[in-house]
Amino acid sequence: MPFTPYHFGPSGFIGLTFRRWIDVPVFVLANVIVDIEILVIRLFGAGWPVHRYSHTLLIGAVVGLIWALAAYPLRNFFTKIMRILRIPYQPNFWKMLISGVLGVWLHVMIDAIYHPDVRLFWPSRAKPLYALLSRQQIEALCVVFFVAAIVLWVVAVVSYSKRKKLKEAASNGKD
């Protein structure tokens, strides 16, 4: 992507859609963590290509696992954030590991379509997804998924609020 926030649309949509099986904060943030490679390459002037090892399925999986392991101690913080966002959240170690890998892979797949220097199947030089869609199509899809993610979030908030009111009503009825 030309700009990392484009990844929030697809990752937010997928994360919210499959939140029963995916750890939403780990999944969404994995889509950002992977771009630390580009930041480091640009800061140190390491030249071309800017999408190197973490932008592959193989090394990307390792990056996702490392991110999930680093995120596990933050699970209480994520719980507080998800409570503020009014999204039910129950962290689970294995779910976090899977979400870290899948989050990086989603980012890498999108970038493999968009950027000519992404070698998805490194060490192979094959670029099977590059230019599958135009850059404008990818950007438009990311924006559409962002809007869809907001809609899913609103639905989750309404559902969360209704469940909370029902629990409160049930507990008040027991008194």
C-alpha cells in the first residue's frame, strides 16, 4: 500500500467479522507491525527493494508469531481498549498466535498485488499476485472495507449495549 492505514479497512473488516476466532487487536496491529521493515530500510537508507523479508509468507509468519508473543503480555491493555470500543473480547494465547500470522499474511498479500518488489514466496522470485488488480482498484477496495468495518463495529456496539442492558435487567430482577 502507498500508505499503511489503507490496511485498516480489510484487517478491521476481517477481524470484526471473524472475531470469534481472531484476536482483533493482534490481527489489526499485525497489519501495521510488518511495515516496521520499510521504516527501518528508509531510515537507514538501505535502498531498493523496500519490501524485503517480512513481506514474504515465510518470514512474515515468523514476524507474526513474534508480534503475537510480544502482544500476549498486553492482553489486559487490549481488554481495556476493546471495552472502550464496546467489543466483547476474551484473549487467548493460541488465538493471538494465529491472528499475528494471519494479520501479517493479509498485509503481505495486499502488498503483493500492489508493489512490484514484494516476493511473496521468497526465496522464489515469482510474483504471482502483482498487478492482479490496479492500484486504484486496491485503494478503492480498502476504503470500501474500511466503511464496512465501521458498519460492523456499529453493529457490534449496538449488540454489546443490548446484551449489557439485558444482563443489568436480569440482575435487577433477581434482587
